[in-house]
Amino acid sequence: MGKISSEARNRYFEKIKEYKKVIEGINRREKNLLNVIQSDENGGGYKRLILADEVLNRVSYNLLMNSLSVSLLGIKNETFLNDARKDCYKSIIYLEEVVTPYLDVPFSEYEEKVKTIEDFDDEKRYALVQKLGFTIQSVIEGFGENSKWKWSFVELEGRYATITKNLINLKTVVSGMDPRVSGYEVRLAHLKLVKKLLQQAADRYRQKYELSTLRADDFQMAINYLSALRRLHILLGETEESEVIKRKIDVWKLKMETDSKKVEKESRKGKLKSEKG
């Protein structure tokens, strides 16, 4: 890396100072809104939606400061990237508090929670999950391919998929899938995104299992995401698609059981060897 000029360094610190002031403003608004929620839970769902959005704005400034560090100083700023990563989780947690982190369950189990934000229209819901997805992807790209967080991002992406699903009112969405009903295109786009993300989360957990951990709970999570996708297909009356997913689930379950038996067998062999030794 070449020597950093004093001019580049000064430009960097001037810009950083500017963006840190914006972040301080976001921090104050977040703290104030949390105090309001603590003293009065009425409308808490809507307030948490605001918090989730504000936190994503803070992520964008941390990513911007990291980009400045790369372009002006020639190095990534791990502090800014880590703050951005943590805030992605924070935004998701605020949303989970609104519509639950439930994955493969009937809609009735979290319907009442979704009803608390019924005035948050379909367009705003879709815009929020798009913003969240773009932000998460930007953070992942900021860290780079060989980041130590590579496999932990699988959980983040999975929770994002779950939130994207849970922000949809699955009781009213079917009747809203008539092209003549206002907002049809947004609802269709949101549902397509949910299907894509659930499949992607399943594939990523399977990949994590195969290439990193070999942990049965990662494989089980992959199956859970497929199961949630199948549940959605059934709800939407998409019989053919649900059958395709069912067959895939059966294959994955068989593979998981086979691998589990193999591990048990190897474990028994190891014990016998140690006893003989």
C-alpha cells in the first residue's frame, strides 16, 4: 500500500466528522423513541418499524465511511463494518419484536402481531424489506468473500427471509392477488421475494452444513426453511410447487439421517479403538 497523502487523510477526517454527526442524530432519535415505547407501548409496532428503518440509515453511513476509508486511505475500516453488521441484526430484532421470528408455523400463531401494524400498507412493507435486503448485501460485500463472518451471515440472511415472510398478512394476501385489486403488483413482488429468500436460506444452510460445520442443526434449519416455503405454496394453492418442495424435503431428511448414522458409526469405532488401546 502506497503512502497516504496528508490531503487524502484530511479529506477523510473532514467527511467522517460530517457523517458521525448524522449518526449521533440517529442515535438520539433511537434512544428517545425507545424511551417513549418503554413508557407507553401503544403503537409500539409502528414505532419499532421506524426504529428498524432508522437503524438501516445508520448502517448506510457506516458503510459510506468504510468506502471513504478504502478510497482515500486504501484500507477497510473494520470498526465501521462491524457497527454496520451489528445494526443489521438490530434492525431485524426490532422487526422480530413486531411480527415475531416464527418460521415454519401456521399464520394464526402470529396473526395478532401482524394486525398491530395493519395501517402500514403493502407498499411500505415491501420497500422496507427491499431496503433491509440491500443493506445486508452491502454489508456482506463490504467485508468481502473471505471474511471471518462468512458463515455467520447465513443466519442473518435466514432471519431476513423470515421477517420478509412475516410482514405479509397471509390471511388477506390471497384475496389481494386479484390483478384488479389495488396494490396487486407490490403484493406479487413481495411474495416472489419471500419464496426466493426462503429457498435461498435453505440452500445457504445446507451449504454451511456441507462446507463448514457438518452440524445436524444447520441441516435441520435448511429443512425448516424448505418446510416454511412448502407451507406458503400450500396456502397459495400452488399444489405442484408444494409437491416439488416436499420431495426435496424427503431427500434432504434422508441425507441428514444417513449422515447422522455415519457419524454415530464412526464415533462407536473411535470408542472401541480407545478401549482396546
